[in-house]
Amino acid sequence: MLGPILEGERVRLEPPRAEYFPGYERWFADMEVTRYLLYRFPFTPKAEGEWLESVGKDPHQVIWAIVLKHNGRLIGNAALEHID
């Protein structure tokens, strides 16, 4: 499922949105970023949309985009998985 909005002093955790897809594509195109990840290649916009739809329906995980509060810049993702 997509996580609720959580706000701290400097960052906000919010549900990922399609407008963040270009940032995700840049990250996945960088081998240093994906070095230790299961997925190492950029997704197509269609595949990213399907991914967002599937995680939104999955009751066993929660995912957030990490965004800087002062400028709205996406800086990462966080997730809880295998929730039972």
C-alpha cells in the first residue's frame, strides 16, 4: 500500500507519484546507485506505472517517497515489506 504522509523537521514521507518517475529513471541508470539492489536497470514509464499500481494494492508492504520539505526535491524511497 502507499504510505500515509509523515512529516519531520526536514523531510516528508509521502506516497510515490508519477511525477517522480524521471528521478527514479535517473537513479536506476546509475550503476553506483543500483550496485546492491535487486533491480539494476531503468524501468520504462509504463513499467513504473504498473509497479506503482501493484504496490498500492499490496497489503504486505508500505512504500514512501522521501522528499525534502524546503524545496520538494525527491531524495529517496523507504519501504516496509513482508508485513504479516
